[in-house]
Amino acid sequence: MQTKNIKIIIGGDLVPTAGNEKLFIDGDVQKLIGDELLNIINNSEFNIYNLEVPLTDKSTPIKKYGPNLIAKTETASGIKKLKPGLLCLANNHILDHGDDGLKSTLEILKMNEIENIGAGENIDIAKKTFIKNINGLKIGVYNCAEHEFTIAGKNRSGANPFDVIESYKHIKELRKDCDYLIVIYHGGKTSFRYTSPNLQKYTRHFVDSGADLVVCQHSHCIGCEEKYNNATIVYGQGNFIFTYQENEFWQTGMLINIEVSKDKNNIISYIPFVKEHDIIRMAKGTVKDQIIDEFMKRSEEIKQNGFIEKKYAEFCVDYVLEFLVNAHSIMGVNKLVRLLWKAARKLFSNDVFTKFISSYNLLYILGIIRCEALHEVFVNGLETMWLQKTRKRGVL
């Protein structure tokens, strides 16, 4: 059979919210994304999005850190109008409303004949890969997520977890059966436009295991790209339609446009857009140029020796200090103290505040997190304690 180039579009986080819920229910995607973006999606043979919300009409929020997202099942009408060839469900919100929320999501997607990957009633279902035959070309997709509160287990529903052994085995097996392999990895740090040292190692190994394209979602911001061993790694493309926050990181996003050919002469380009309140529109003129230029600038910066390590270290210090203040429910820090702390941090450097934390406490925390055995002990211990508490309260 003669083959031709096929066009694939990958969009980031897709979540109907209060401000655009009616547009989704009415299926008014023209107003949601505008004629130009809609034309691009309609002319693509295969569209992939990350559905980062359970579709359910019954609120049964699980106990977790962070918001419990929810969208009505009626919003599936608008989601279907976006022509999803595949929805990725391996993320940190798909189990926000427990087993019932995930079950409802899977049922409504099946009812609307929307293919999905990355979540299920147990890990054996959640880890299944996906192959789409388009005009004689087999496109493989693997979807996994970092460990938060939504991960599937042997007898537990949820998302497919990233595993430093199993995930690479799954990709190697999938490679045997497809012409072009895409990994959608839900991980990385929110509001960070670069990669971390470990994330770079993980994603490069995805490529070494057979991936042609690795897309890191979850950061809610446009990041950068890396060309590695004839493959492309995208460290953050921003949201697709997710108008939950108004900070600078949520104002822009990109569609990834891939042209796949049998002769491996594949082309990847980016289509930037901007958020306008509860809808999105194609970026144009100087705004479009600025988005792409900054993306490419960051992509050049990460090539510099030591840049990633230095940039991530700066981010981590700032993040840890912010965490220590915000963890007031654990530390007993009242609201006034937290406000004073935040005001002081605007006036002084982080070095001033690290002096208040003893070397012993820093080493103690570092030892727990860095040591594989202690890390495993604390994660399992805390998870067991949490499960015991939630079961006693009738949450699970």
C-alpha cells in the first residue's frame, strides 16, 4: 500500500471549567478556539489531548493535596467536536473523584466513541499501549504519569505510573509494532520552563528505548525542546483549553504539529496560541514571534554545560522555602507570620532565610529524600497511614 505523510496534532491539558462549560455542553468549539485553530484540528488525521479531569455528574472528591477537578458529563459534546483521536488519562487529576469518577469518565468516552489510554480499573489496564494505523503508517502512543494521588495498582483504579524499569520495557515492546512512537509523559514541575536533571535523564531514556517524540505535560507553561538521537523531547507545551488560573504561565500554549512519513523524514513545528479569559485564539504577529523566540532561546540555553543544574537548583531553593511557609497546617505557622515571611522574601535574598534552618535539619531531610531505601520507607509509611485514616473515615 502506498503511504503518504500524515499530520498529527498534540494539545496539552484539556479541562472544561465554569467559564466555558456551556460552550463545551453546546459543542461550540468555534467560539472556544476560533476558526484558525479549529481549521488546523479539522485538517489533522490524528489529534491527541490530555484530559486532565474526570467527567462525572456526582461529586465524590478524594482526600489529596491540591484541587479536585470535575467536569459535567455533558461537556463531552464539546470535547468530541475537537476531534480527539486519542485522549490521554494518565495524569494527577483523573482520579480526583475516586473510582466512580473514573468509571463515569470511561463510560462517557466509550459512549462518544472516543479512544483513551493511560487509566483504568487496575494497573494492567492502565498500562496498555495504543496503536493507530493511518494511511499505512502505524502510530504508537504510550502514556504515563508521575506518582501523586491518582496512581493505579494491582487492585486499585487510576493512572498508569511512570516506572524506571517497567515503562521502558513497555516502550521497547511497542517500538516493535509501530512506525512512529510518541510518549506522553505527565510530569515535571509546574511553572518551570526548563527541564530538571532527572527529567532529562528519564526522557532521554524514553528515546533510547524507541520513542521518536517525547512530550512532557503537566507544567502548565511553555518550556523548551531538545533534539536527542534523532528524536525530539518537548519539556512543556502549556495548557490546551484549561482556564483555571490567571498567572503568566497560563496565558499561552502551543499545539505540536507533526508530519510523519514512511521514510522517517518527519517534521515537527509549533502553533502558539493565547488565552483570552475562558477561550483561546491563535497567536499572531509579534505575540506569536515572541512566544516562539523565547521557546527557542530556552532550547538553546539548556545546551550550555551546567545550565540545567544551575537553573533547577535556583528554582528548588525558592520552591522549598515557599513550601515551608505554606505548610502552615503542619508547622503551626499562623496567617500573619506567613504574610510577614512573604513580604520579607521580597526584600531579601534566599540566602538570608536559609541561615534560619539548621544544618542538622537540612541534612536530616536531605537524607530521607535522597536515600532510595529511606525514600521508599517514608513514601510507603505515609501512604499506609493516609489509607488507614481515609478508610476509617469512609472516604475509600
